[in-house]
Amino acid sequence: MTSVTTNPSTLLPLELVDKCIGSRIHIIMKNDKEIVGTLLGFDDFVNMRLEDVTEYEATPEGRRITKLDNILLNGNNITMLVPGGEMPDA
Amino acid sequence: MSTAPPSRKEALTSFIQQIHGRPVVVKLNSGVDYRGVLACLDGYMNIALEQTEEYVNGQLKNKYGDAFIRGNNVLYISTQKRKV
């Protein structure tokens, strides 16, 4: 544990996320949901505080888009984080 | 695990303080939205809401004076500017 944190050449996964604070981030959730927003902070569970958020839901009727101001996102259903990624169209 | 800098979490704690007693939207994993005034929130994201309105597919389905939402169902808690 300490050997990992003291070795300067290794970057802990959460330190990568830490570097994204203040910039746009693309979050891929379980069950066909994706979220794009500006990352303001997060905790050890990767619950996240996001700003200027767009939520994309895949529904049988097509993609549903929801715009949100400021959210506290539960980390429980997050699959992947893509730094700087805006949602592709299509 | 306690090596994380506190600044990381600050945005979350300040948000929690900010939304206390304010109108919020709580979205569950099922896709159902609950709009109401946030009475209480804990570390499990268990939530107590007042003047709660239940929206399914964007349509108002139910109203509750008080509602408790178990945290495991919560997808996100969002601020709400005004009633839409």
C-alpha cells in the first residue's frame, strides 16, 4: 500500500480522476445511461459532484436527453470515466 | 484509504449543505423522478423529502406529504431552479 503511494512513477486510479476536477468528463453508467458534465469533486466511493450536466438515456423510443444544473451522482452505478470526453452524436 | 486530499470531497460536502431545505430532484435507477423539498440526507444517500411529487416518464403520477427514499435506489440528487 505505502509502496504504491510513494512510488512517483505510478498513478493511483483516483489520482487520475483527481486530475479531471474542473474539466469536462464523460461518465458511462450501467444500464444504458451516460452523463457528461464538469467534475467539481468526488469521494472515495466515486460519488461525484457535477455541474452543467447532460444525461443521455437509451430508451426504446430513442435517446432521452435531460439537462441538469448541479448534481450529486451516486457512484454505485458508474462503469467508466472518460476525461474530457463530450458525448458523440449519432 | 484516508490518503485522499480533503479538497476532493469539499465540493460534495458543500453541495449537501447547500441543498438542505431546498427543492431538489431525486432520480432513481428505475428512471422515476421525485421532486420535493430535501428534509434530510445521510451517508447512504437515504433521503427524506417533503411535498414530494412522483414523476414517471416526465408525467406527474402521485403526491406525498413526506417520503423516505432508501439510498440504494438513488441515481442522483439534483438542484431544481423552479417547478417545470
